[in-house]
Amino acid sequence: MSTETAERHDVMHAIHHRRAVRAYTPETLGENAIRELLDAAVHAPTAMHAEPWAFVVVQNKALLDRLSNRAKTMQVAELARDGDSPPPDAAVRGRLLDMLQDPSFNIFYDAGTLIVICRDAQGPYAEADCWLAAENLMLAAYSRSLGTCCIGFAIPILNVPDVKNEIGIPDDVTAVAPVIVGYARGPVPDVPRRAPRILHWVK
């Protein structure tokens, strides 16, 4: 097998086996490793070569715990405002409330590093570019035996003005894709995926 073929095979392996990690060891990720992941992120596709991304790295455990608690409070309030939605949303809402109201639940799963991919430019595809960068980052992390997970719960709190100020996100920049990174506490089993649903194939 040629080197190029082997590299392509590695990419397919990462795509098929990377999974969200929700349990981390206390080990701290080093600066060199983080910079390598950021370099992978900025090699993502970008519309019109705009490269609309910027990054914030948070490795302060006390700050991450505070952000988790504030995010949980914000999400519970949001769910309460929509409390009259009909099933099946009501069942999902109930499970979310149980999780968010659990004092032991940390939205960052006790990971020691949060990388926030931000949009620092306007444009119809800027947010999509940021998510493409997130996927690059997560695949690169997998290739380095690191675990990752996108944290959607964190997006609202990361865009609150005082939080943006505290973690260094300028007023005109938007937090788009928060990704935790670290060392998985144990193996993460593969989760089967449904086959692609092809609506139509025009030939």
C-alpha cells in the first residue's frame, strides 16, 4: 500500500470510528497538541476562501464549571418557556430537564479543554465554515487518540456579553462551535448509523 493510500485509509477509519466522548481523565492537553488541532481546523473547506473562523481556548477548570452551571440554568429556563409543546417533544423535554437539573451533570463532561470556534466575519456560509473546521478538528483529534464532543448546550451562554468579555470573544464575533477535547476515560463503542437515505438519484 502506498503512503498516499494508507493516509486516505486512515481518514476513512477516523470518519467511521470517531465518536462523541463524554467521560475524560483529568490529564491536561498540552499547547503543542492544541495548536496542531487548530492547524487542522483551518485547513477545512471555506466558501470564497473567506476563512471566517477564530478560536478561543479555555483550560481553566473553575471557569468551565461556572460556565456549565450558567448554561444549565439558561437552558432550563428556555425549556420552561416552551413547556406547553405537545408530545413527542414533551418526552424529550422531560429527559433534558432531568439531565440539566442534576447537580452532578457538567455540560463539558469534566474535560480539561474547551475550544470555541467562532465566526469573526459576516456571510451566508460563515457558520457552515466554522462547523467544517470543527469536523476537521475532531477527526484530527481522533487521529491523535484524543476524544472530542460538540457541546450545543454551551452556545447560548458563550454568546452572553459578560461571558464573551471574560473569555476574550469580541462583541462583533459569535461563538459557533464549542468542542471539548481531552483523553477519554475508557473505550467508546462504535454506534451504528443508518444507511444513507437517498431521496432520488438523477442520471
